Amino acid sequence: MNWYGLYTLFGKEVWRFMKVATQTLLAPVVTVLLYLLVFVSVLEEHVEVYEGISYTAFLVPGLIMMSVIQNAFANSSSSLFQSKMTGSLVFLLLPPLSSLEFYLAYIAASVLRGIFVGLGVWISTLWFVVLPIDSLWALVVFAVLGSAVLGTLGLIASLWADKWDHIAAFQNFLIVPLIFLSGVFYRIDTLPAFWEKASYYNPFFYMIDGFRYGFFGVSEIDITISLMIVSVFWIIVSVWCLWLLHIGYKIRH
């Protein structure tokens, strides 16, 4: 393992998003606050999803996790694809970095950005509601796993894409619908039967539900099942991504 090379690439990726922190860290927090203001002002007095838990308290964990995974995807996808478009990718391919080291550096930076944004959202929502913490391990594990999954999908999208439109299509037609249909704003058992059953095939639902469990100790699905499904999904997309990197798909030819 080339630890020095891995750390250098990881540091480069972290420095890349930290240099434009207003865009990469602050802007997502403001966007989530707008979601919170709109939904809370409309539904707070009309919806109680769990007994004794207000709609605001229910909504905040979903918004935190949504911001974490969206920004993890944005970090890896924009960085690698920008390197492809500008031609600077050749300077990342020349050093003696294996596919695994390349992958770990990008995913670690994506996880870090996701966690930073999530913490920013959490702090900013304290003005609305102070959430209890029932299981800290669940918060950490699902935040890290969720951002690792989306960081991996970001790499896959950037390897596949030939232009920025492809990145936007991958995000707008796959990532965003899966996030919005994952129970961020509602409990899935309130949906019509078809959409409720369809939600169980959405891996993002288990990320959101598991993360919400960390605050309240209650969830729609057994926490062990959610952890298993998210972990298996991460392994699947990671193997796929590592194979694409190994064969140099659209980056070495």
C-alpha cells in the first residue's frame, strides 16, 4: 500500500473543496434550511409521524442525511470528471497508485465533505429543534456508509460520463429521485401500497431510516437489516467501481 501517495491524493481532494468552502460547505446548509422552513411552516401543526416526536424533529435527521449523501456524490463526481475534461487526470494516473489507493483517497475525501456538511446542517437546525441522541454509533456508521456509497456512485458516474450533461442526468434522474423517495420527508407506511413496497427496494431508504434511528431509537425497519443492506450495497458498488478503475474505463484509452 502506497500510504504516502494515498495521503497526498486525499489531501489534494480535501484542499480542493476547502478552497471553495462557501460553495461546497455553506451553500448546501443554506439550501437545507430553506427546505426546513418551507416544510415546517406548512406541515408542523398537521403531521405527527411518531408519538411524541414533532414533524420538525422527524424531518431534521432526513435533511441532514440527504445533505451528507448529496455532497459526497457531488465531491467525487465533480472532481474526477473535471480532471478528465481538463486533461489533468494524467498527473493522477502517472504516480504509482493502485486502483484501490485511488479509490480510497477519493472516497475518504467525499466522506469527509459529507460529514462536514452534515455537521453544519445539524448545528444550524439547533435553532429549530434540539434532537436527542439515542445511538451515536448508528449516526456515525450510517453517515459514513451512506457518504461512501454516494462517493462511489460519484466515481462511477464520472468514469461513465463524456460531458457535464451526463453527470447532471445521472444525478437528476437517478440520485435525486431515489433520495426524495427514501422517506426524507415522510414515513413510507403512509404511502399507497405500491409505492410503499417499491420503497423497500430503494437502498437510500435504509440509509435515511438507519440514520434517523440514531436520534430517536425507533425506525421503520429493523436496524440490523438496514445496516446489512447498506453495507452489501456499498460492497457491490465498490467492487464495480474498482473494476472500472482497474481496467481504466474511459480514463486510460
